[in-house]
Amino acid sequence: MAFTVIIPARYASTRLMGKPLLDIAGQPMVYWTWQNAIKSAATRVVIATESFEVQQACLDMGAEVCLTSDRHESGTERIAEVIERLCLPCDEVIVNLQGDEPLLPPELINQVAHALMGRHDVEMATLSEPITDLDTLFSPHAVKVVTNANGFAMSFSRAPMPWARDEFAQEPKQWPAWPYRRHIGLYAYRAGFVERYVRWPVCQLEMLERLEQLRVLWQGEPILVLEALKDAGIGVDTQAQLDQVRAKIVGLVHA
């Protein structure tokens, strides 16, 4: 049941420059993500970055790090370079853990990896959790996912999906009778699948939404979506989310 975690940690973030190195309780953000990864059942954890500064910070904290090109358009493309440089076998299960998920528990890393290992008919798996408030539902930073009856993704969007015509036409907006789900940016896939992914052209839908997983659906490939076993925590895309994460981790450190 061996698998490898690769953590893309891009310094040149468009929303929060230098995001992997932003201080949280005296450590860079990427430190907390890495700590959760090494607590999982993964046999290897590698941080992938285009930045010499992030590389040095990772080496200082004792992590394995791979310096990659600065031309990648997505975290999956960065991971593909790591797979090639480390000569990982095609059947190796890779977990893509975003560097801006410092609160994501190790149990979820294990869940998505082990689910893929048990499904030889599937090349990619991810997680979701319930959305329970309108602010999250209408936030473009919370990616929504709709699945079919077999648990496979039909689509992902930053917009509320599906659109409840009658309930959303009211003021204030009403909560519709639909189980809205937030996509958790955690993926498991086999190394050979990642190598195929980067050979596919970027699709227009992916560019519009800025969601790399839409390239997979565009190509007609299935994505298994599991219900997360526990709360995934807060990812960091905005200053407000960074402030929330800082408060949460400071509270845990001093508990």
C-alpha cells in the first residue's frame, strides 16, 4: 500500500506572493503542510517548487525537495516533472497535496491514496465535503463539484452548481434542496496517468475556471470523488483565510 506524496509549493502565487513562505506560528506555511504529509502512511514526501528561497527553507526543515521549472501552468504539471526526474514507476500512486493546505489532516491523505489503490478501473481520485452556508456556496475560492450516481465527477466550478433558479431568485437567497459539495484540492493518481495528463492540450474550460482537473473531464477520463472522512480544514487563497489559519495553528501550538 505504498504511495508518494508530492507537494507543489509555488512561490509566485498570483493572489499571495511568496505563499509557501508566509509565516504561521513561527514556521513557513509549507512546513505545516509537510508535517501533515509525513504523518500520513506515505513512504516518501517530496516538495516541488520553482523557487530557490522555498527550496532552501525546505532543506532547512529537513524535507526532501525538488527544484522544478518556473514555466508550469498547474501543480499537476509540476508533479509530472518530479515523477520524471525521480524515475517513479508508472503504477506508483502519487498524492498531490497542495502546499497551501496546512490544516489538511493526514487521514485524508491516506483515504484518497488507499481508495485509488483499491480501484484498478480508476486512474484519479479526489475528495469533497458538504457546503452548509451561502457564503461558501457563492465564494469563487470554494470549488463546487457535482457527481453522478456512481460517485464520479460530472463537473467542477467556482460558481454555485447546480444553479437553483427559484431559490436564488429570492432576496435573501434561499437554501435549495440539494446536497452542495465543496471540492477538496487533494488528488491521488498513478504516475503514468500524470504523464498522459501533461501531454493533453490545455482546454478552454480549464482556462476559464482556472481549474486544472477540468482538463481530465474534457478528455473523457473519470475522476472518483469520495466523501472526506473528516473536516479538511481551511486552504489559503486569500488574506482572510491566512488569518484564520494562523489563528487556528497558533491555538493548536499553545493548547
